[in-house]
Amino acid sequence: MWKTRHYAWMMMLAVLACLGAICLSHQLAGFLQPALVGPAVPQTSPTLPSPTMAEEVSAVLPPSTVAVPTATVAEATVPPSLPVRLTVVYDNNPADPRLTAAWGFACVIESQGGTILFDTGGDGAILMQNMATLGIDPAAIDAVVLSHKHADHVGGVQALLGSNDHLVVYIPGSFPDEFGRQVGEQARVAEVGGPMEIIEGVHTTGEMGTTVVEQSLIVETARGLVVVTGCAHPGIVDVVSRAAAQGEIDLVIGGFHLRDRSQGDVQAVVEELLDLGVRRVAPCHCTGAEATAEFEAAFGSGFVPCGVGTVITIEP
């Protein structure tokens, strides 16, 4: 009997030893498996954001030049909660008898993101006097956007720089280097290539055109987008088409560059803007009297007379 019990104990110990070996082999297999089937997973660490376009471009620009990341209107998520006000402070068409009309264009855009002066007319003294008469403080302007290099749009910039020490001036990248250096002595300069955000709710189309390179502005409002043009040298239809890809167009204001075009050409442009869904137009500056009359006839109540002193307010 003793031998029988001894044999049973031996068998039980052998079984336990086998079970232990099996468990140990499974544990080792689980431990070794990641190294066998692929590389070990590295320890996680905080992921740093990639450099922004501003950081990348600023590294190669002069100290007085800044760059801004590109953005599109479609990226905006917060609808405007304050009125948008556009005030034409320089134009060759009279509207407010208190102001001086002269060849050129400039428009102040006030929105919830800040205040922009788009173009500066051709004469700094006239620009500053018109702004003073309208009660617009040059020091309240956050940014200047220059549409193209013609003197009737950039001639007033130096007068403004002397009255504001915190401006960012946005110029097309195709502007002469000397112009950027001169402005950069008194303000920060941002060179524009593609579409980018200027302030919250206001974007530039980016450079357009070949013969005369130009940028226009796209302003978000509660009624839709507002397109502000200097001269529309690249073609007013092309400018509005670029904006229309971002949303419905409520208003197009500024120079349409149609004063030397035939009546047939003007009528074709009018029809194309209507086809693009433009609801209102406020042509001025280089549009021409005959072309302006065509727009008035076609748009009816959607036509907004425009000249120096015109104020358009779009409520939220």
C-alpha cells in the first residue's frame, strides 16, 4: 500500500510539473510575441504641432515683414455677431458734399474682427482729411490691404503710416521690393500670395491676374459675402467667381474696370454676375458712367449708388 501511495504522489507531482511548464511557456510566448511579429511599440510622447506657414515664411523674410497662414472663408465657423460697415473714404465719384472727390479708391471696413483700410487713394492729404471729416480715427485701423501697385490706390499709404504705429500692411507679393522696404520702415509688411485671412471674417482672394496682379477682399456678413475690389484688373467676373466658390454673394463694391469697354461687353459682365447670384452691386471708381448705368438698369433695387462718403451697413 505504501508503494501504491508513493507512486500516486509521484504521478501527481509529475502532472503539476507539466502544467507549470505549459503555463510558463504561454507567458514567455506572450512576452516575446511583439518582438517576433513586428517592432516594439515606442513609448508615447507629446506631439508638437508642425510649424505654421507664418513660422516657415517669416524665417526668410526681412524683420519688418510678417507672413500670415493661408485660410479660406469656408474655414470660418462663427457667424458675424456685429454689424459690418463699409465706408468709402476716397473715390472720384462724389456722394457726400463735405468730402473731396479725387481719382482713386479707398474703403474702410469695420467688422467684429477689427478695422481694415482697403487701398489708400492717390493723395494722402485728401485721404486723411476725408477720414477726419467722417470721424474715422487713423489710429483705430488695424490693417491696410493694398489691392495693386497703381498710384491711385497706394498713394496715400505714407500719410497713414505717420498716424498709426501698429499697422500691418498687406501687399501682393509681386509688389516691387523697394515699396515693401519703404513701408516696412514704419509698419509691418505681410506679403500675400494665395488666399489668406486678414482679420476674423475678412479674407483676401490672394494674387490674381498677370498683366496687373491684384488682390480683392471677401468679407463675411450675416447676409452673405461682400466682395471689395480696387480696380478688378484680373476681371470682375473672375474675382467674383473666386469668392462665389466660398458662399453666396450679397454685395460687390469697388472699381469694376469697365469704363473703356463696349456696351456689349458690359452687358455680358452684368449677366455673368447675375448668373453668379450676386444680389447687390455698388460700382464706383473705374467702372465708368455708362457701365454704372447698365448695372443700375439690370439690378434695380439691388443697385447701390457709390462714391466718396457712401456708407453701407449690414446688420447681423
